[in-house]
Amino acid sequence: MHTNSKKILLEWEEEVTQTLVQGFRHLFESSSQVLLEFADAAENNRVQRLFFDAQREFYLKEETIVNEFERSLRENLLSFASGPKGATKPGSDTLSLVEVDDYERSLALETIAKRTTDRQSGLLNALSQRLSALLGGQPIPPDQVPANPLQVIRLFDPVSRKLDVEKEVRLVFYTLFDRYVMSQLGDLYDAFNQRLIDLGILPNLRFEYQRSDGGGSQRAGADDSDADADEQAGTGPAGRADAPPGAGQRLRPSTPTSQETLSAISSLLMAKRQQQATIEPPLQTSVPIVPTAANVNEAIGDDIVLREAPNPIPLPTGQPGHKVVAVDAELLVKVKQALERQRKIIKNLVGRDKLDRREEDVIDIVGMLFEAMLNEKLLPNSVKTLLSHLHTRYLKIAVQSEDFLDNNQHPARALFERMLDAGIRWVREDNLRAGIYPQLQMIVTNILREESLTDQFFNDQIAELEKTEKRLEQQSGAAEERTLEAERGRARLDEAKLIVKRTIDDIGGEVEVAPSVVTFLTTTYADYLTLLLLRSDLDTESTAWNTAYSVGEALVAAAVYAAKGQALGANMRDDLTKRLKESVGSLIPHHEQNIQRVIGSLEKTPEKTVPAVTVPEDTTTTAAATTRADSPAGRQTAEVPDEPVSDEDQKVAEKLMREAGNWFVIQGKGEDNEEQAVKLLWVNPHTRNMLLVDQHGAKVALMPATAMARKIREGEVRPMEQETSSFVARSLRRIRRALEDSVNG
């Protein structure tokens, strides 16, 4: 092969590798959100759990899968640049898809490869002829063109098996690979064809080919009609030069409409009521509940509802943000029971035989929405109990409104969802006055006091909430900057101390000197070097640092001289004193007595000598992690166990090093199983420690990347995903799945 030809191939193959690997990484970046949407739209809880579990599996295996794919791709492309081989025969151990045991997997992958080959047939045939010309006439069939669709799929197949997921998830993975990786091949073929044309290789080539689906002929390199159709449908390439791989190709599950979901829930509720009709115990109250209400609205407003089923946690009436009572899991159960009891009393006040089915459905569905709110793990308990006081008021709103449940823009529904999101984002249980809790308390109070709840009222409350959130966002940003600067300062100090330790070890070598000299080196002189480094941004090449180093060497040399019982000459003593005062004394003048003391110790032979090393190891340089004690992370063991780091954890740690700015969820331990959202604010590139802060910018934990990776693998930490649907919409789908499980047994 001509040297220039090999260079051309190697350059293009490097471009192929970078493009496809980048597309593969974009696949994983988008996969978590896609899996979340599929979980949200799952037809039952079993399938939903498959997609939830797959999120963690994708995260843990990303580095392993992408790195192995890149290695295999480079090896295969390099083998072509070294000289094209014959086509792989059926039955080959390395490339044949015929031997894949799972027929469905094999069929899905072959379909992707064939579809891509059909779409890029013109470009591939043109490229095969130009490559043949480039290599001196050696035949290069389309199925031997480097990075042809079948070759890419054959490389993808073995790495894809590393994902331990079910068929439903695997098919989503294949579709993502098609859209984020395989979709890049056409542009790569087109670009390489154009480069060969620019080099004068078959510039006038016209190749007519017959499409396998019976379509018309197409000139090599021309746009494919199927690709155009995909573009119009929003499933093809984005068409922008700067668009990331897969842009415009968002994979979405088939999600039922709100009307379909509500219709299914209504049917399931009817079936459940029929099942419970004979087993539901009678309602026990202090006075008999008889059907005296003219309608549901009157029943909801009856004083007996809250008198017979009061909320176990009174509505806060004092200063906003004042915590009345600590809320634990047991107390939340009592709140749920009280809300359920309220709904039963309302139904009895109307009378079961007079209760309209639609109204009963609304009462039950709104009640289940409040139960879903109480089960939201990231929502602080204080906010759960606060919002629970809106139960009867929202029952009335939903009964009176025709579209509360199926209209995402309903003002009352929008306010409730904004309050819930704000509670997750901006409430601190340990300091309710610091966040948005006072504003939430005020809104709840206003809703309960206002007699006429108009759309404008709800919109005004949303506007006030937005203003408060904007202010908190600014405060959080400023707090993050302060936390980051403080942590960077500690990190610089730790690094400076480590440099100083190594420097003094280097100066001292293996010699022995008087204990007083060692004390001076490990205290005064070490402080001087540390301060010098901090002032010069850890510069060990500066003139000042070299001078400081030489002063230390001179002191140790004089100490060794004195340890041998030889008196220092006046010139040596005076020169050393002058140098110590001009260096150490000028920067830390309050240590001048220590300088005089160490010089004086050199005037006599010491009774004993000790090694001229070392500075004691500072615990801050080796601490595995630090955590805030009042956080879920702090209640866990922050120290890293003395155990080897697995290869998988190491790869996840490498991935985490690139994820500063992302949010994670720390799984709490204990009876409440409380979770906490944390932000990966900063990654120290030297120590690989990761700084985690809460929503207010306060430090929560500092832990090594490998410790974070281990916690992710063990399920103690997970990436936090942004929900794409509203709380009510996704809760309704969960309610439907729960009812299906309950009714169908």
C-alpha cells in the first residue's frame, strides 16, 4: 500500500472513531431521560421497574461499553489501513451474527444494519470503487468498506451484551444506537467520498443502483428519500452542522392521553368498589353520619368532616417557618388515614345511592393524588403535612371544575404542582425559615381563607412563588461560590502541606540532627514554606521558592556539622542567621525567637540526634471524605473502607470526573428512608475529591470519586433526572398501574 494512501485511510478512520464514539456517549447522556419516560409510560409496575433498574445499569456500564467499543472499532479500522483482508466468512467466531443465541436480538441488529446499508447504498458503492482506485485497483466490495453498517453492528453486538437488562430495555438501547451512532455513517461516507474526489479519485463517477425495496434508482451520494421522510417526521438527523449526534431524533414511548388514563382509572375504580362493597368495615364516628348534604360541595364544607377526621398536625399559625412538631414516618401514616377518613365522611354525608359516579371518581382520584404527594421521597415531611391541609379544599375545586384532572394548565393544579416542586427544591428541614417554606405556608393559609378562588387568585400566588424562587436561586448561586472558594482554599492548603512535607524530606535526606532543628523544620520552616506556596499559587519554580529551599539546605548542613561536635564559625553562623531572618523572618516575623533558638542550638554538640525528617502527615490530605452531620450523607459512614477499588468503580469514577454541575440523590438510611438531592459542585483534579452541596449551596459531603462510584453501584446514590411530565400526569399513570395490580390481583 502506498504511504500516502495509508495516511489518508488512517486520518479518515480516526475521524470515524471520534464521531461514532461521540455519538455513543451522547446515547448514554440521553438514555437516562428516555428510560425515565418509558418507565413513566409503562403499562404495568413490572415493566416500569425494568426501566427504573436499567437507569442504574446504563450509568454503571457506560465507560466499560464505550471504551470496549472504541477499542474494537480502532482495531478493525487499523487492520484495513494495514491492508484490506478478505470478507469474513459465515461462521467466523469474531464477527458472525449467525451464532447469536438470542434470535430476537440477532434479528433486531441485522435489521438495523440492513436498513442503514439500504439507505447509504449509493455512498457505500461509490466509496468502494474510490477505495479500490486508491489502493491500486484492489477490489473493495461494499461489505469490506471500513466502518460499513454490518461491521459497526457486529462490533456493537458483543459490547451491548454487557448490559444486564430485559428485552424491553434492550430494544430501546438498540433503537438509541441506531439513532445516535448508525445515523452518523451517511455523513462520514459522504465526507470521505468528497475528500477522495478532491484528490482526483474518480471525480466523475456515476453509479446507478437498485434499491432492495423495489424503489427507483439513485445516484451515488444523492439524498435518500427515506432520510428526508425521517427528517420531516423528526426522527432523522437534525440538519445542523453543530447539532450533537442524535439531535432531532428524540425517542419517546407511546404515552396514553390524560382522557384515556382517566377513563381507565374510572373503570378500575368501579371494579374496586364492587370488590370492596362486601368487605369494607362501617365508618366509626362519635356521632352517626347520615346523608344530610344536598350535594358534594355542601358535604365537603360541613364542619363535621374536619371535626371527625382532623389533621393530626395542626396548620401552622405562628411566625412563618416556625416548626411546630417533628414529622416522622408514623405521623405521616396518621395524616394519610385522616385524609382517607375525610373522604369517607364526605361520601356518607351525600349518601352512597345519591353520589354521582363522576363526583365519586374525582374524590377518589384527588385523594390518591394527595397520597402520592405524601409518598414523594424528595419532598420534606414538613411540606407534606403543610400541603395535606389543602385536601378538602382541592376536593371541592376538582368537583366544581370540569377539567382539573386532565388540563395541565388549570391554575389550581398548576399552583399545587409548583408548590410541590418548590418544596423539593427550596425547603430545608433543619431551617424552615431559610428557604421557601414561609412562602408556602402563606399560600396555603390564603387558599384556606379565600372564599372565592378565581383563576386570577391562583395566578397571583404562582407569580409570588416565582419571585421568591428567583431570589433563592440568586442566594444559592452566591452560597455555592462561597462554598467552592472555601473548599478550593482547603484543597490548596492540603496540597501545599503535601509539597512542603516532600520538600523537607528531600532536604533532610537520611542525616541525623539535633531535635531542636527537627522541631524548627517541621513547624516554623514548614509554616514559612506553606505560606510561600499559597502566596505564589503553589509555584515551586519561582526565585523565592529556590531561595527558601537553599536556606533549608544550609540549615541542615550546619546542623549536621554541629552534630559532629564541630563548632560553627562566626561567618557561617552570621550568614545563616541573616538568611533565615531575610526569608523566614520577613514572612512570619513573629517566629524570630524560633530562629534565634535554632541558631543557638547549633553552638553546642547535641546530647542526641534524630532523623532530619519528617513532617507529620496531615489528616486533611488523606481524609477519605467529610460530610455534614445533619444530612442523609452525614448519617452514613463517610470514610472509605480499606478495600481495593474495582475496575467498574474506577470507570464510573472517570465518568463522574466529567459531571460537575449534575444533581444526584443520596438515599437516606433509617426508618424514614429520607432522600436528599445534592449537586456535584466541584471535582478536585488533583485529589479527585468531589464536593457535594445542597439546594442552598451549603456543603453536604466531600468524598473521593471512587467512593461516590461505589455508592452508586450499591444504590446509596443515584443520578437525579428531571421529570418531563407534570406531577399530576405521572401520578395518574401510577394510580392506574396500582389499581390494575389491585383489581387484577
